[in-house]
Amino acid sequence: MNFKTFGMAAALSCAAGMGSAAVLDFASPVSLDHGGSHVVNYSWGTMTVSSAVDGIFNWGGSVTQSGFGYGVNGNPDTDPELVDGKPIFSSEALTFSFSRDILLNSILFSEMDDNDDYKVYIDGSPLIAGDFTLSDGNPLELGGLLARSFTIEAVGEWDTCYFIFNCNEDAPFGNDSFGVAGITAAVPLPAAGWALIAGLGALGATRRRKKA
């Protein structure tokens, strides 16, 4: 295999592992309620966004989209354009499902502050074993994690700090509220890319045999 052929194979090998990165911006200038789910078509496949709510004070739920990105509208809901943990003992979650594997680089949030915690699940499993609440990563960097889906959840907490020091004005009603504003992701090269690399390797081997 000559230098030119080797260079092409190396470049394609890198592309096969990473694909081309893209930023998916979820913000919408108009507030929309997409109901049970929202399907978006891209050149490489589809993304489906669905919502879930839980808790004795929260039921129903729909996917919303606004200038903050995606959110959840529960019933009742004081922040229908955001994912929140209000009222207490309630939770709201958004699940992003893809028609093919993606390499998830980062997740960007909006309206997030130091008091906001969120739970992250990749393909249904917690991102971090044990204590997997995260509050200081915006954007949350994932380093090209291979995934078919991810879920962002906000859970209302009972904060005794409210009753002792009044240090969190939103407690005890749940103090988490944020939007999922976008992601940075890449699409791995299809299997055809690997086949092309293998073909180039075979071509180089054939040339070596002919020279011999």
C-alpha cells in the first residue's frame, strides 16, 4: 500500500469512529405543545422526543418547545415550558430517542442555576452509578458516548433548609427547572465505510504481491 492509499484508509478509519459532528438546536421562537411526542427528521434519521411525569401532584404531561428548548407540561404545572420537579414529590422527564446510534458529545441546558439538579440516563441506565444527580455541568460533556437514547429528569426535593434558614425560596415545592436547549452529536460512519476501508487494504495487499 503506497503512502496515498494508506492516508486515505487512515482518514476513513477516523471518520468511521467519529462521523461528522453537528449541533442540534432545540430552541423555537414560538411556544409549541407537541402533545405526547415530537418527531424530527434529519438527513441521517429521526429523533423522537417524549415526556413522562410522576408523583401524586403531577399527572398527564406533554412535550413542549419554546425559546428555552424542550420542556414538559404537567398537570398542574407552573413552568410548562421547562422540565421541573414541581410540586414536591413530583418528577418530569424528557426522553430523546434516535433511529440509529449516535455519538453524544454534550447536552446544553437553559434556565439552569446552581440549585438545579438533574438525572441522566443513557439507553435507560443511570449515567453514573449510585449518586447520579448532576448540577454543575452546562453543557454536560459526554465525550462522544455511543447511545440510542437519553433521558433527562428533574425530581422535586424536600429541602429542610427552607424551614431552618429559608435559604431556598422555592422549597419545599421543588426547585429544579430547566430546558433542554440542544445537543452536540456525531453519527458514526455506516458499515459501508468499514467495507471501503477493508477494500483499500486488500487493494494495497494486491499491489504488494504484484511488485513481489
